[in-house]
Amino acid sequence: MKKLAITSVAAVALLSGSVLNADTLKILTWKGYAPKALVEKFEKQTGIKVELTYSNNEEMISKLRATRGAGFDVAQPSQDRISSVQAKYKIYKALDYSKIDSKQIITSMLDAVKKNTKVGEDSFGVPFCYGTSGLIVNKKLAPNAKDYSDLLNPEYKGKISYRLKRPTLIGVAFAKGDDPFAKYGDTKAYKALMDSVQADLIKAKPLAKNYYANGDALLSMLRSGEVTVAMGWDNGGWKLHKENPDLDFVAPKSGALGWIDTFAIPAKAKNVAGAYKWINFMLKPENAAYFTNDQAYGTASKGATALLDAEKKANFQRSFSKADIDNIKWYPPVPAVLEKIEGKILDKIKSAK
Amino acid sequence: MNKHTKFGFYIFFIPVFLWLFLLIVLPHIELLFMSLKYENDMGEMVWSLQNYKEFFSEEIYWLTFLRVALYAILVTFLTFVVTFPIAFYITKVVSPKYKGFLIILLLMPFWVSELVRVYGWMILLRESGVINYFLVSLHILDKPIEMLYNDVSMIMGLVYTSMLFMVVPLISSLDGMDDSYIEAAHDLGASKFIIFFKIVIPYTAPGIVSGSIVVFMLTLGNYLTPNLMGGKNSLWFTEQIYNQFIASFNWNQGAAFGFLLLLLSSLIIWIGLKLTKQNLAKALS
């Protein structure tokens, strides 16, 4: 009996040991951020095995918080969600920018991300890709939808869909002519603004068809014409435009909401060297261009623009005039206390009759 | 107890004990501590019952719980109404030759994950879905109507996902019932109505109770079906817990909600058992 127990324990130890020793890189990322072809190329070049876990901003933070920054070697949070979380929970490792090939990154974007992810003396993020949220519109059925206020427009009753998440609150606040980002520092004023947004969204609740839970569900409702005005990401709108020219992404009049997603290294990452290799690999012009051509997100890689498909460039020019580009509202870092306020407001909207 | 049986006892007891203690009791103790801590205005964590107070003072929280509890009771009742005739048919009416086959047919949809089954319903019910397509092409409807995203479709989805957990205990308790009871009642002139309420229901009561408890708890703790099939008003209490943990990063509040869900649902079951004069131990035996 005893012998058997010892051998089985030894066998388990051996097995788990061999799994741990293999050179793997665990990446916590968004769907689509690590296309299969690039993962295979990376594995072939470096011999490191890549394991992907798909997530979103909130879940990434919660996962890393639960393990105090262990379990993953690379995470890809948005740049505005890093500094306050890092100050409170210390889930990321300070980046060593000398190990990053900064020549291949757009300088202004790298500097902005460095500044926005700074806690104390250290910074925690490298830009990877960017995009905007705005409207996805069926131009044949809703030719006049131009701004977030059209999400509350009775003209499109039953044909409207949006996520019940913070970008919707922010977009509606901008459409009211206010500037929520300017009020980030003033909790009281921000709360007052969000209370009025809450009242608007509750009043307009009967107009919405549903609050969509994921991007695929939204795209299929737009395809079938069940929804004609929706809030969504630019790349989703452009994907639909390719299938049906009536559908397109529209930069709202009060400004598309611009986000930048980053690379960050969790505090207890095991394969730090592999993480830097992955970051440099993904930002190489040819790889970054492949990613953008595949997924239609903008890239932070400097040389990639020249390698993009004509269609990707046309997308951007069609949806964004020069004025629209200047009007993009880039998310500043979010103070932690605001998320509590927004959480309660979202609950109240969803439970309102 | 001699030495051998003692050894056997520990062999079976220790894994169960470790499982319960490490994976259930220990995390719950941490959650309990977490739920009793509150971040005051200075940003310090202090011991406090504030998280629990929040539930009772903020209308949206206790109203959501109340609504969800009422829906869960309704779903439990509807599930019973739908599954009882099926269970009765399989055990008492149909020839025993087909019994196994019919049970397999009943279980088969549940080999597929809940997510896939819910998406199946969505394909049927949506505005551009299968049912609307047939109704329009048969000229019963002029244009498709939205059948998803309302409370009726959500309750239907919940009844469908929990049917299995009601039908299995019902079948097993009906199986144990001797048909001669029904025959005897017939011979003595009892009506079908009386037979059902005086003989069949009391005999299957333990099965009904255990099925109801499982269905009630599963419905109350469901996250997926209300979220996907429910409409704009379908805020489920579990979703509020998820929001506290994930969206607001307020783990302390979320932990308090978790404990309230556990306590309040146990309370509802206790009241239900008292009202129907049933006994938990008998139902589970």
C-alpha cells in the first residue's frame, strides 16, 4: 500500500514537473488579438509554446487580482485601466523599456501610454493596437443616425441595441454636450452627470431592442436587419460593410471614443523573457500588418501602415474625416472610485421598468 | 469497530473531507471575512456590517432578489406541471418495453451543454428565426415579431433547462408506487381527481420535494439563461453578484451578496418545507 502511494505521488510529481519545465507563454488577451498564423510563426521561431486565454478588461483585472498577478506571462488591458488598478492591487511588473524594440512603435503613442500607465517612477504598458467605439448603422434604413443621441431616438424604436457598459454611459454623456473625461477628477460633478445619463437611458429603455452581451450577437442582429442603429466597435462595422455596403461604422458627431490596448506583464509572470519576445514579435511591421489586415484594428507599429490592404485604408477614410479624427475622445486613466458609481448606475438602468 | 473497517472508513472519509474542507469550507470562510469588511471614506478596510446593510437599504438590490425568488418559485411550479404527466406516462401508462427508450429520449438533450441549448432556443425564437419564418410564409403573420427578450421566453427557457432535475426524481418515486393502490381506489369508487390528490401526490411527495429544491436552487443561481434570453429588465441576482466582483471591483459587496443569496434561499426552502409539512430527510432518502 505504502509503496503504491509513494510511486503514485512520484509519478504525479514527475508529470507535473515536465509540464512546468516546458517553455510555455501564457497570454491573457482579447479574442482576435493573437491570430493563429502569428502564434504558429512565433512558436516556430522561438520554440516557445503559446497558450491563449480570452477575456475582457474587467475580467482580466479580476483574474489577476485573484491570483495577485500569477498565472499569466502577458496581459493586454486597455491603457486607461492600468494605473489605478496597479496602484491599488499591484498586479503588474514594471516594464524594462530597454528590452522593447521602441524603434518599431509609433513614438507619440508609446509616450502617451508610458505617461498614462505611470505609477510612481515606473510605467506598465506598451501600446499594441487602437480603435474606436461609435455607431454601427444600417444606412439604408436609418440614414440620419449620426450621434449617440440616436440610440435614444424614438424614430428607431425597437431597432436599437447597445451594451450596458461604461462606454455607453460615456457616449451618451458626450452627446448631451458635456465632457465626462474633464470631470474624472471631480467625483461629485461626475456623479451628477452620470445621474442625468441614467435618467435619459431609463426613459429611452422602451426604445431599445435589447442590451447585447457580445459582439457576435450584435453583428448577427445587424446583418439580419433586426437592428439598424447600434453602438459598437469600428472594426465590427467595417467587417459588416464588406458583406453588405449598406452597413457601416459611423464616427459620432460628438466624437468617437478612442481606446488603446497594451501589453503588460503580470507581477508573478514566470516566463518574462518570453513575454518581451512576444511583445517585440507582435509589433514587427510585417506581423502587425498581418494582424490589422486580419482584424481591422489600428496598429501601434510604425512600419505597418505601408503594408496594409487598400481596403483597410479605405475603411478608415470613409468613416473618419479629418475633423472626426481630431474629435476622437481618447480615454484618460480611470480613477477607481468612478467604477463603483458607474456599476450602481448600470444596475439601476437594467432593473428599471 | 475492528482495525480493518476503521482503515476502510478513513480511506473513504479523508478524500470527502479534504474536498469539502479545501474547496468549499475554506473559500467560504475567506468570503465571509471579506463580506464583513468595508472600505471607509479614508480608503481603509474596517470591520463592518455595511455591506449587508447596503442590500436592505438600496431598493434595487432587495427588489431584484425578491423578483428573482418569485420567478424561481414560478419556474419550479411550472416545471412540475410540465414534467409530472411525462413521468406518469413513462412509469404507469406505457408498456415497460419502451420505458428505457423513452427515458433515454428525455435525457438526450441534456447531454449537450446548457449554453448550446439556450442558443438553440434563440435560433428558433428570434425575429429572423425559424418559427417566425414559418408563420410568415404560412401567412399567419404579416411580418415577423420579436419573441425573444421578454419574461415569457426567459421563463420558458428556465423551465426547459431545469426539466431534467424534476423528471428524474419524479420517475423514481412513481416507479416505487404499487399500481394496486390506484386499482383499489378505483374499485372503491374514488374519482380520478381524488385518486390523484389523495394517493398519487402524497406517495410521490418526497420526489416532488427533492426535485423542487434542486430546480428552485438552480433557477435562483442561474446566470446564463436570464442573461441570454431575458430582455432589458432581466436583471438576475447572480448577475448583480457578478457585477460587484467583476465590473465594480467591489469583492466585499459581492461576497456579502453571495452569503445573502445562500441564507435567503435556504430560508425560502425551509419555509416551503414547513408550509407543505414535508421533511427534508425523508425527501432525500
